[in-house]
Amino acid sequence: MGLVTVETVNVCPFCGGVLELVEDESSVWFGCRRCMRYVKRDKREVVKRHVDYREKRFNWSGMMAELYQLYVKT
């Protein structure tokens, strides 16, 4: 599997560039192509935190908020 890249509506607080979500086989990356700053999360961690199998829901907004907060803190 190759990389899957999605541009988000979030803007980099450091340079004003568009933030992107990048997925590879084992990780999710969130960051700015212009700054070349990214945070990385293992997919297993993301699933544990944001997938509710009983409700059959994926908490997309929760994941994006968490990744953005990690990005801003780095």
C-alpha cells in the first residue's frame, strides 16, 4: 500500500500552509508540507482511542482535534 494524503481545512499556525493527513501501512501523520513538520501516531493507538465498535463509529473530529493539538505543541 502506498501513501494516502488528504488536505484538511486546518491551517499551520507557524506558516499558514494547509495541514495534511498522511496514512501509510502502520501510521497516521499530520502536518505541514511547507514547514515539513509532522506528528506521527500509530494506527493501533488511533483505533483504540477513536473507534467505538459497539456504536460502529469512528470519531473523526476527535482524532483530528488530537492530532492538531499534538502538532501545535511540537
